[in-house]
Amino acid sequence: MPAPQPAARRTVLKGAAALAGAAGAGVTLAACSTAATSGGNTPATPTAPVELGAAAEVPVGGAKLYRERKLIVSCPAEGRYTAFSAQCTHAGCVLDKIVEGEGNCPCHGSRFDVATGKAVKGPATDPLPAVPVKVENGKLIAG
Ligand code: FES
């Protein structure tokens, strides 16, 4: 009759392999996490009005990124403002810059038209959510 030791050893080795696999999966999941760049669990759009500063800081015919507020404000014409969430609709990263009228997502390269919020380059396909914006005493208030 064979001793039970080899079976027990095999069980231990299987367990070690399973743990190694789980640890590997953990590393993979951590690498795909967007929490560090998306601002954690904060919503994509403000839940209360947010003051962004002087409306004059947004160039006429251009846009300004308020990365810490996760907002983009564009100014298609003098005195007219449009705001969008700056949180990418692909996996939630916050856009990092505006290049030639397009908001850039640093995570996977999506681009959004800052005048309309429309996704112009994938992998994102959904537009940036619009956010109400107004000017009070020369200051932009979004949300
Ligand atoms: S999160 Fe923006 S492209 Fe993937």
C-alpha cells in the first residue's frame, strides 16, 4: 500500500499553484485599474454647482480643461459656453489635455470633440455627458 505522503505533497503543490495564479490575477487587475486616474468613485458629473473661475479664461472658439474638477468648458462664440464631463466614457479615466479641439484620454487614446462632446476616436464610442453651465458675475458655474 503506498504511503499517503505523495498525494499530500501533490495537494500542497496544487494549492501553491492556485495561489500563484490568484496573485498573478491580482497584479493584472491592479494594472487595469483606472481608480488612480479617474479620481476614484466620484461621479462623472458634478452633483452640486461648481465654480470654475473667470469665464474669460476659456478662449473664444476654444475650450479649457478643468482636470481637477473633471470638466471641460468650451466657448464656441463670445458669451456662449458649453460644458462636458472630462471623464472618458470608455473606462473612466480623466482626460489629460486638449489638442487641436479634441480632449485626449491618456489611458487608451480616445479623443473627444470638445465643442460637442462626441467621441471622435475610440475605443470610446459614447459622447462625454453634457453638464449645465452658466456665468454669474463673470465666473463660470457648472453643474
Ligand atoms: S479610459 Fe479613456 S480610452 Fe480607455
